[in-house]
Amino acid sequence: MAKWVVSKFEAKGHTVSLVDPVELDLPLLDKMYKEMESPSEKLQQLQKTIKETDGYIPITLEYNHVYLQH
């Protein structure tokens, strides 16, 4: 789904960055970025990407307003 959304925006001439937490192997966070004394290089790059954007679209697994858990 995310790749489809990216393709639609790119087709309209927008520059798009896809941030995949699994692909980036991001850690689970126990505090906010601004509270971290020395964030990892991955988190620093992600913060830079987010800061330079005009907006974002979160794409998550969800069904009927909740995520599924088995």
C-alpha cells in the first residue's frame, strides 16, 4: 500500500521519502527524540528527513479503528 501511495505522489511530480521502520531497523523508543542525549545515526537521519518535509502520511495496519493482535 505504501509503495502505491508513493507512486501516485511521484506521478504528480512530488518528491517522496518512504520511511519503513522495519527496513531501517529502528529501535522501539522509550522516550522522545528531543529527550535523547545521543540518538543513534539512524534516528538522526530520520529526524533530518522528517524535519525537511512539508508533510507526511502514516500508513499502518488497522481494521475498524484498531490494529489486529493475535
